[in-house]
Amino acid sequence: MNPTRPLKLAELNFTNRLKNACPHVFVRVACTPLLNPVLLHLNNDLLDRLNIDPYEKEKSSFLRFINGDLDFDGLFFGASVYSGHQFGYYVPRLGDGRAITLAEIKNNNDEYFELQLKGSGLTPYSRMGDGKAVVRSSIREYLGSAHLKALSIPTTEALTIIHGSDDVYRESVEKSAIVFRVAESFLRFGHFQYFFHTDQKEELKSLIDFTIATYFKNYTDHPNSYLLFFQDVVKKTAKLFAGWQSVGFCHGVLNTDNTSILGLTIDYGPFGFIDHFDLNHICNHSDHEGRYSFGNQPEIGMWNLEQLCIALQDYIPEADLKRTLDTYPQIFHVEYRRLLKNKLGLEKIIDGDEEFLRKLLGMLVATKIDYTQFFRALSHYQLTQSMPFLKSLELSEFLKIYDERIKFELTSKEDRASRMLAVNPKFILRNYLAQMAIETYLTDPKVLENLFLVLTHPFDEWEQFEEWSAPASTQYKNLSVSCSS
């Protein structure tokens, strides 16, 4: 067999490393396929990276595959068990309540992908739920994960979204959907917490050893492999949260069971992007106390790591855990500062930059300027020296300071503008755009198709979709959304 040619579904290179090494993580389950499934959208770029033959998508077997209605050698249909802190309170058993892992595969570039269906039916961990997902939240996850990848934020991905004729009961009756999710791994902090708090010592050790040998393999044979592993998790987590803050992304439900051990954005629930810079913004209307507000996210990243420390305490000395955890604020701060300076087109490091960045954020708070539009307009400002639709006294004062600051830069204004346009998106997944796709998926599926195209190329101009770059109207600004999926 030619290892570089695209493969039919049954020919995929199934590896299933986690299931084989740590069978205690999964229980075997049966999917509940959707009735009358219809393909809503397909991520062709991801299909290509998975090394799946593009002609497969035209076959009925492909629809059955993404509906959980096709079985062949290599698929194992597993739901994983984990626990976690939800809104600060420990829940001893959670697990995949509406997600079923099909398999892990390896493509022809030796990249590994776990394949998972979200919304595919009941599992032992569904608790009071039905194991299903609705079109509304599925479209948001499908678009959101593709968009964050385009923004260079580490994330799980989605290959397809399908909908069915089944009724799903939430606040009202809605239609069912399945998102075909893909990631290098869906392991979360909660997996490690579960085996620690249930005193399954051998199972926890095998999971830690597997994780290091598989995803942190540079440390496998090192005498301090456990410590180096934790140091890397701290670094990945800090950089992920800094990335979120830099683009104005709010996760909404940063429980430890929703925190990836690989530093990926995982479990797209009531997420959202800020319209104006508001540290108190709460995107999840169930978060009554604002635990997961936009401004609290960095602190929550450290809090979640503290809970992971507890699960690792038998393998890493307490002093080393604390010393490593204490590096989180500095790693976050350095990365966040670097990303903000990139957005401002600043390469040099000079005295006074910290104060300059504080003035930037203060101006954004005072003016309530649209966060995304401000940085995009500032990118063009390098050449035009004009901010035509963003006017205020605070902004004018800031631009005077900015003009003085960029005099220290050695690059040309043309180069600076080019670099800024490559990191400051014109388009973000605003809630009203997601709602537009949700409301038209049956009557005008072209909306979802075009929106996916724009959001996966958010730095392009897309003049034909200019209106989608506009801020939300007043009634839609900084909305909160529901956990319901």
C-alpha cells in the first residue's frame, strides 16, 4: 500500500494508543445514530490532514461513519471517565456524557488524531442528560474551533457537523446534531483527578506514564520526567490563556474537566468573543457570580493547575510542584505582553513598555471601542495615519503616545502594517454571526458555508462580506449565552 495516498475509511491507520495502554480510562458504549442524518458542513482541510480519501465523503458509508452507525476493525466506541471541579466544587464522577470516542488514527505525516462524536447518545456518564446535542450549540462549536485554529490558538477541531430529525428537549424542543470532533488528545485535568481521588494508584501511574511517553516524549527517559511533564503543562496552559486574552476569547466554563492536559481549547459551550474590552464580561448566563468572567480567566488557569498538583503529589515533591506552579503568572504575563506588542506592531523592548500597555488597556476600557476593530484599524493606521470611525478624546491621547512609541521601531511602516494585518483579524465569530448561521442552516445553508470560509481566513479583507466585520448592534453587545447543548 502506498503510505502517502489518501485512504478509504476501513484502511485508516488505527493506533488507539490510549485505549490499548490505559483501558481503564474507557468503557465500551453503543452510539445512538441520528434519524435521517444530513451533512451540514465538512472541513475539507481537516479531511485532507486526516489522510481520508476525498471521494469517501460522497459515499453513504461516510455519512454512516460520522453518525456512529458504521463499525469495522479499529473502531472501539469508548466513553472515558473523569471527575473535576465545576464552578469550584469537586464532582467525583463526570465523564463523557455526550461524547463517544471512535478511535485514534495516524496520518501519513505521523500525526495522531483522536476521533470523537459529540451528541451521539447516552453513556454511563450522561447522568440526568440524554447524551444528545442540538444544532444550535453544535454549529457554534464547529465554527468556534475552526476559527480559533485560524487565529493560531491551540484547539480541538471538528471535521463535520450533521443534523437529524430527532427531537431534543432543552429550554424548548430543538433538532439533534452530532459534531465529529478531532484532537491529538481529549485528556483533561479531570482524568488525572478521578484516578487520584478514587485511590486507583496503578491506574493513575499508568495514565501519567502513558501521557509523558506519548505527548511529552522528550522527557520519557529523564530522571525528573514527572516534574518536566508538569512544567510543560503549566507552560502550555499559561500560553493558551494568554492567547485567549489577546484575541478577546471567553471560554465560559473553565472547570477542571474542561481543561486540556495538552493546552488545547476544549469543550466549546457558552463561549464568546468580547465586543468591547470588559474584564467583567460574563459570557455564560449560568455563571451568576462571574467566576469565569473574561478578566478572571488567567487566575482560573492557575487555580485549575493547583487541582492538578494535588493529583500529581505522589510523583513530584511538594516544593517542586509549588515552585513550578509559581512560574505560571510570569509565563502568562510574558506571553500576553508579547502578543499585545505583536498586535501593536512593536518588536523592540524599551523601558516604559509596561506602562504603555497599561495605558492601552485603560483607553480600551474607557472608550468601549470595539476590541477587534480597534486593532484592525490600528494596523491600517500605520499607512493612513487615520482612525476614521474610532474617535474619542481618550483615543486621540493614546495615539499621540503610540506615535512616539513607534519611533523607536527600526522597521518601515509598510512592514509594520503588513505584520499587524497578519495578527489582527478583520473578522471574529461574533454571537450574532453564529446566530445567523443557526437560524438559516435549513433555509440558506450557504450562510454557514460562507461564514466558515471567512472565519477560517479571518485576516483576509473579504469585501463581499464587509458587513460581517461590523460590531454587534447595541442589543447584542457582550452577550451571555447558555450552557445548554
